[in-house]
Amino acid sequence: MRTVEIDEEVLEAIFENIEYLHGLVNTVLQLLNAKKPDEWLTTKETAQILRISISTLLNLRVYGKIPFSQIDGRIMYLAGDVAKIPPKTESSAT
């Protein structure tokens, strides 16, 4: 087994990122737990849960990355399908 040395600042940054991701996952889980997997979400709800813009959600839909249905003229997403998409993090924004 190899031993690797890490600067204290780097280690602290790693821990901060882990704490941020933990909070993000808990937030998404709380939002999705309020919905049943077979419950429909609006475009706005879906974008909020995934922490993306509505236009980014449109791109996911257009490129077939997220399933959807059109119900009474509205685009809707199943909560169970949304739960399979990883939410946007600060690091994925850069």
C-alpha cells in the first residue's frame, strides 16, 4: 500500500466539498421523498430539484437524457425518473 501526503489546505477543501455534496444529496432526497416515484412533476419543480435552469432541462429532454410525458399540453416528469438524474453541483457549473 502506498502512502500519499496531502497539504492540510487541500484536505480541508476536500472535506468542505464532501460536506457540500452531503447537504446537496439530503436536500434532493427531501424534495423527492415528498413525492411518490409515480407522481408527476412540473418542469419548474424538476428544474428546482435538479438545480438546473429550465433551458438546461429542455436540452436534457431534447437529447433524450430524461423521459417525459405531455399531459393536457404540459410537459411532466415522473419523480422516479428525476431521482435517477444527478443534481448539478458547484463543481459541474465550472
